Amino acid sequence: MISSISQEQGGLQDGLFCLMTSFVFDVVWHEGLIHKLLFESGIDNTTVVAFNAIYTNMSSCVYYMGKYSDWFHIRQGTRQGGKTSPILYLLFINGLIRQIEKSGLGMCMYDMSVGCPTVPDDMVLLSYSYNRLNAMLAICNEYANKWRYSYNCANVLF
């Protein structure tokens, strides 16, 4: 059984929908993913061992116009089109969303937090003030540094 995924993760969950988003997460650090699967997900150890085997020494190539590229080693990211990739990403990013929710810096509607609606690869940060938004960005920056991913902030709007 997988631990609770934040309701602010709008993609790939029954009854939830994708929202217009502003931030793009570029990478999923494999060692960090395995750590989160072991200690934060509630997934049984046998399944974690299987994912570890899949994501250790992973390599790929590109197929284009009937030809294959040379094989190259992959140290980050989840497989595009992989059946487990969306849920692995949700588990990888869930800690950040929970941390932003706990901060109380984001917007709320009635009793529901709506400060960081998120879908795979995308997140919006919503706050009542510029200072609170900057504090949320600081949380994101600290979390990104810890878990080795970066943001593409090309669409940042204040």
C-alpha cells in the first residue's frame, strides 16, 4: 500500500484533473527515489528492491528515423512512457508538497489547501502575499537542493 499522496497533486489520480502550471521539475534523482520508496512510501521492501534493480545502472538509446543511437548511462529521471513512472514521480515530489502545505504559506479555500497544485512535472505556487510566495520559493529551492533536481523558471509570474 502506498502512503497518502497529497490532494494537491492533480494529475494521474482518480477524480482529479490537470491545472495550468508554472514550474517544471526536470529530474528525478535515482538514489533519492529509492530512499523515498524505502522510507516514505509504504511500499513493501521486495517491490523497492525490484525498482532499485530497474534504476541501477540504467541505460538507454534513441530511435530516430529507423536508426538507433549509441547506448548511454541514465542517472536521473523516470522512463518516458513507463507504466510506473507517473506514480514514482508523485512519490518523489510528495514530500515537497507536504512541506509547503505544513508551512501554511499558501492559499486556502474553505478548509482545503490550494497553495501548490501539482501535476507530473509541473507546479503552481499560490499565496496571498509576495513575501509568503518568496518563502514558498525558498522551501522549493531548499528541497530541490536536497533531492538534486532543478526548476525551469521560464514561466514565473508575480
